[in-house]
Amino acid sequence: MSWLVLILSGALEAVWAAALHRTTQATGRRRVIPGLVFLVSVLASTGGLAVAMQTIPPGTGYAVWVGVGVVLTSAYAIITKVERATAARILLLGGIAASVVGLKLVA
């Protein structure tokens, strides 16, 4: 169960990163809804990490949480055309995803 909470918390890390990106409009004005999504998701994400780390070693838990967040945030940025999908970027993100799976297998 802790691993599921950890993976979902990592996914919420991508949600708060995307919401943070959307808090400022092109005009420079702050947007309220993305700001609220950011606050709720960052609290839920870090809270889930804290719960998962009660039974998962801290180094492993943190690495998986960050890895899931990085891969999903980058995937979102590529899909929304904020970042370019280069072969190198895809290969390196695949390496991070493989490392997250590897940590689960050895933990």
C-alpha cells in the first residue's frame, strides 16, 4: 500500500508543477484556480510522501517520488509543447523511469 501512495504522491508532484506553471498569465496577472490546485496538490503530494516513508526507506522513497514527478512533469511539458521531445530527452527520461522500477524491485 505504501508504494501505491508513493507513486500517487509522485504523480501529484507533476500536478503541482503544471499548476504552478499556469499560475501566471501572459499579462503577468496571477490566476486563482491554478494557484489553488497547486496548494492542494503540493500538500497532498508531500503528505503522501510522509505517509509512504513510514514503511519505505527515506532515500528510496524520496528518489521514487522525485523520479515519478520528473518523468510525468516532463511528459506533460512535451505533450503540451512547452518542451521539445528530443531523442536524448526521451532516452534520459526512460532511464529515470527504469531506475524507479529498479528501486522498487530491490527495495
